[in-house]
Amino acid sequence: MPSCPRCLALTPDDLAYCTVCGRSRIVESLRAPKTPPAWLRPLQLTVLSLLCVWLLVTLGVAFLREARAVREARKLLAEQQPQKAWEWLEPFLKDNPRHAQGLLLGGEAAIQIGRMADAKQCLTTLIAVDAKLGAQLGAEDRALLAQQARTIGCDTGAYARLLESSAELGEPYLAGVIDSVDAVVEACYRQRQDWWGIQQVSGLLSQYGQPHDLLHKGYAPAIGRELAQGHYATARSMAMRALQLDRDGYDEVAKILGAERERVAATSRTLGELCRKLESDPRYRTGGGWCFPAAPPMEVQAAKDAWGKSFRYVAFAPAAGQTCYTGAAVVSYGAAARLVRGDRQSPAGGIVCRVSAGAESWNHPDRFWEPEETGH
């Protein structure tokens, strides 16, 4: 027998009202627990199981799709197929705009196929999502742009587009393209388009406020490489062209050529000393004339030019009826150590100091390779 919540009086179960206070017992009737039907519990479990399976399938498909897009794109980029890589990544990034690896690969692919707006978007978003990966993508983009600049040859139109695109990405990217202009200079020279093509490049650099970079970052490294490879005629031609395009670059060009010019000057000084020794050595004087040995004297054999090469000694053939070699010459062929024609002819190739009939005479090197203060 339950008690009344209001007056706590005991009330028979079959009465609808409290016999003491008259309170209705309908509230207790509504709150009484009901036994659920037998079929409800299995139904609930079935629905819950179906929802779990659907969620697992959805997440699994999304995971597999994500893994495949990134995996395929990475593989295609390694195979130098950026266009196909972008075809995988473009729809993926629309659904996953902040996926770090997708943005990294997307930025690489986009910049390789010239989609600079997409490349910039990938870079900007990745920097916000993961600063470390953003810095990595930025470095890779700069390297890719520089590589493109080095492989376009003397295509000034393509170089102009590359400058414009890199400027959209920012100053470091533009600087990387400008730093690679030496490859364009070399390509234009090789194609015999160095005047017309390079004038166009000079105009492009001037548009970006870098008018002297054609000499500093274009001709200067190119001339240095030509010298290192022994292409002396090419280096000379490039230097002359650089000075025609930029008169203010004389000191820069002179600095590049300085080491080679100093070798020429040092070799000329050594030759002069040898000639004077031959001329003044009393062993080679006979009465009022000279009689030089047919073989190189010891001082000539021991001497070296500025490239570490031996000098060549030539005794002039005696006149008819004479036995004395009345003249001799000491020759340097420079870095080649032998007579070489064409592009590889050394700046000191063929410097000759002669002693004959009491007079000294010279074959000087090309005046281009002599320092201004050097002379005889």
C-alpha cells in the first residue's frame, strides 16, 4: 500500500484519490515504469550496428582515397609527370584544402606545370598549416624555378614569363630566377644570338629594377666558367659583350680576368729576365758577336711560366758559312704548354722574347690579356 506524497497517509491501491487529503493519484500512475516490448531491444541493436558499419566504411573509403591520391601524386612527381600528379591532387585538395602532404605535393606539381596561382595558394595555406613543411615547399619551389631558368635556353619569352611568375610568388623566388640568368647568357652566346637575345634579357631585368644584374649575375659567372674550362676566346668575347651592354661593369670584368692577366704579366716578366740573362752572359759572347747554344741553357730549363709549364728554347740557325747560333728565342705557350689555335689558345700562347744581333724583340700577347700597367 503506497503512501500519499502530500500527507504521507497510506492509500489502498484501488483508490484514485487519497482518503485523507483527496490528492489525485494520476501522477503516480504516469510515473510507473513500463516493461518495453520484446522486439524493441533487438531493433535498437540492429540500427546501432548498421550506423557503426556505415561510419567505418565511410572513414575507410576516405582514408583509402586520401592515401591513394597522395601516393599516386608522389610517384608521378618522382617520374617527372607533374601534370598527371596535379590531376590527382586538384580534386583531392578541393575536398581536403588543409591536408599538409597534399599541399606539399600540390605546390611542387603546380609550379612545374606553370599554375602559379595554384602554387601560391598551396604555399600560403601550407605555411599556415605547417610552418616547417611550408618552408620546405618554399625552398623546393625556388629550386624548381631556378632549374627552369637554367633549362629554357635562349628563349627570352619563356624567361620573361618565368620572371613574372616568380615575382607573383615573392622576392626570394624572383631573386632565384635572376641568379640563374648566367645560363641564359651562355645559351644565347652558343646560339649566336647573344646581341639580340641578351638585349631583351637586359630590358627584362631593368623592368624589375635590376639593370646591372645581367653583368653581375649573368656574364660574370659565365666568363669565370669559360676561363676555368680553358675557353679563352669565348671568355674574351663574352667580356667584350658585357662591357658593351654595361659600361659601368669594367671593374667587375677586370676582377674576373685579373688572375689570368696577372699570369700573363708574370710570364712576360720571367721571359724578359731570361732574355736579359742570355744577352748579358759572357759565355755567349765571341768577339763582337753572339754564339748561343743549340740546347736550352740551364737557366732556361729550370724556369717555369706562371702556369707551371716549361719554356721552349729555340736557337736560330746559323748563316751560311757560320757555326754560331747568333740568335735565340724563349717562348711560352701558356696553360696549354703547346701551340693551340682557336677557342683554347691560351692568353699567353706565343709570347716570344728574342735576342739577336744584340737586340731584344718581342711577340706580345693579345693586349686584352695584359694589365694596363704592364709593358716592355
